[in-house]
Amino acid sequence: MRALIASATLLLLTLSAMAQTPGEIGSLAVLLGNETVRSTLNISKSQASTLDGIRSQYRSSARKVVAAGVSSPAGRAQAQKKLDALTSASNKDALAVLTPAQQKKLSKVEHKFLGATLLYSDSMQRRVGLSSEQSAQIATIRAQAEKTVSKSNRLFEAGTISHHQRLVDLREDRIATGQEILSLLTPVQRDAFSQMGM
């Protein structure tokens, strides 16, 4: 499992930076393209072929959306809305390819990769039993994290930092953000969240 975490953490950090949709945490189609993840989930050749098609379409469409929205803050906001919708649709398509047992394993893989940032998801918040106040606090934390991700992406695009440094920065921010989110939970909620990753 450590090899799985090591090989896919950087991938998922990039996905989380690309698309953080309410109820969605990055692109499952891209995550499911990782060979270690596929091996862990016992993805068949037929499933892999279907997932490859979904991933290819997602990447192509996402690149177009992002490229069209980089010129202004308003353009970026509009592009993010389109990317959110694209990610949500792609995730539904990718999940439909998996068996229920594979979906359950995938949930555990995501838990290990994303930690408490999984609580960005509305459905995960409901499962853990967060109050509306806790949800609002997480939304504030998420907004700040998105600013950090945007800043890191801009620095990378400007050539100020390397791809590796960008991923290191994103990982450190995700860990700090996760700790901040966990501090909002009651002991019962923390236990409930922890159990979901087992």
C-alpha cells in the first residue's frame, strides 16, 4: 500500500489542484489511469480501455477549458465552473465502469491520498455528520487552500518554481489544510472519518 500511496500522491495532488468541485475531489478518470491504482483495484483490460477513453476525453476538454479562461479573473472563475461540471460528469462516467467492490476499494485509496481534505465533499461531510457551522468553516479553509493552489500554479506557469517544487508545495499545503480540518471535528466525527479509510 505504501508503494500505491507514494506513486499516486503526486498525481492526486495535481488533480486536486486542477479541479476541486463541491462534492468532487479531482478527476477520478485521471486517478484511475495510474497503473498502481488499477492493479490495486484489479481493473480488467476492458475496464482499462473504457477508463482510458474517459480520461483522454476529460484531459482534452479540461485543457481547452483552462486555456480559454486564463486571461482574467472573471475568465478563470467561468473556466472553474466549466471545469467543475466537466469533472463531475467525468467522475460519474468513471465510477460507472467500476464494480461495487472496486468502488469501495477506490474510496479507501482516495481516503489515504487525500486525508481530511476529502471533507471538502458535501457527501463526505454528511457521512461524518458535520454541522452547518463546521461545513462553513471547511468552505473557508477550502477557499484559502484554493488561493494557495492558484498562487502555486501561477508561479509554476511563470517559471518561478519547478514542477517538483510545485508538487512539494501542494503536498505540504494539503497536509496543513487536512490538519486544520481535523481540528474542527469532534472526537466522534474523527473516529467516523478514520473508520471510512479502513
